[in-house]
Amino acid sequence: MSGATKDTIQKILLIALAAMTVSMVCISVFNYKDNREKDNYLDNEKLLVKEELVEIIKNYDHLVKEATLDIEEVNSEKLKAIKLLDNLEHSILDYESILEYRKKMLELRKNNHRLQQKQHHETSSTQTNPIY
């Protein structure tokens, strides 16, 4: 091989290597940005679930104060919400786990709503039919 062909091959290899390096840097930057967006999304979702669970716990506290419902049932549901909140605070989230937390929170919300309806029904029936 002549010196000119060696120089040409070296230049081609150098250009290919430079192009691969630039490509890898671009991929790394886009991957980093994508991971940051995912982390921000999961952090926001975690915050929303925590706020909802705190609200559910407050509702259970209110139901306990009314004291016309089965207190054991209310406390049991409240304990489930507290445990879920504690697990949420001590976990690292991914998409699957946030969906699982949302599913459990939805179940707690339904039970909370059911107990509130029951409380409202019992309160309204005692107010319309006072016992003498």
C-alpha cells in the first residue's frame, strides 16, 4: 500500500470514529433528558398519590369523630391508608409500582366514599326520626 492510501484509510477511520463519538454523546444527552422527564413524572405522581392518601386519612378522622359508624371498620380502612402512605414514602417508584399504588388508592377512595355515604345516611335518618 502506498502512503497516500494509508493516509486516506486513516482519515476515513478517524472521521468514522469521530462520528461514532458524536453519536454516542448525542444519545447520552437525549437519554439523560428522557430519564429526567420520567423521574419528574414519577415524583409528581408520587406527590399526587401522597396528597390523596392524606386527604383520605383526614376523611377517616372525620368519620371517627362522628361516631355513628362501626369505628373498627373505619379504623381498619384508615390503617390501610396509613400503611399505603408509609410504603409509598419509603419506596422507589417505577411505572408499574405507581399504577399499583393508584389502584390501591382507588380502592381506599371507594371504601371511604362508601363509609361517608353510610355516615350521611345514618346522620340524616336520625335527624328526621328523633328517638324520644
